[in-house]
Amino acid sequence: MRGEAEVKLCLGPYSKPLYESLLAEASQPAPRKASVSVDIVGDCVRVRFEADDVNKLRVVLNSYLYLAHAAYSALKSTLQNPRES
């Protein structure tokens, strides 16, 4: 059974740096687990996932959610206001 998911992260001024972090990961050659696309819409980052089965989708989705959380935490602790730079 094929799986698809879409996650939208609206993080205001942190969206663009998060987008760049996730885009760097999504553009790397990956095993045939899933395909991932990342784009930015306004102040939101949209990440789309497609996989051959639900288990592969879950693995990739969890990995990207963890990466997004880690990147956001790092950005929030180091950048006062990213729009000023």
C-alpha cells in the first residue's frame, strides 16, 4: 500500500532557514525508501512525502520531523531575529 503525507510548518521568521536546512537534506541522493519534496509558501515550509508502503513513509516522516525539530531548536537558540541578517 502506497503512502503519502504532507507536513506544513509555519514558523514565521524561522521558516526560510528551516526550509534551507530541509532542502539540503531532501536534495541528497536517498535510498529507495521514499521521495521528499520541500517548498516554502509564505511563512510556511511544506514537506511532501511519498513512499512505496506505509512503514517506509513512517520512517522517513519521523526522520524529517526529528531533523526539523533539531534545526528549529538550533535556529531559535542562535538567531535573535533571522530577518535582520
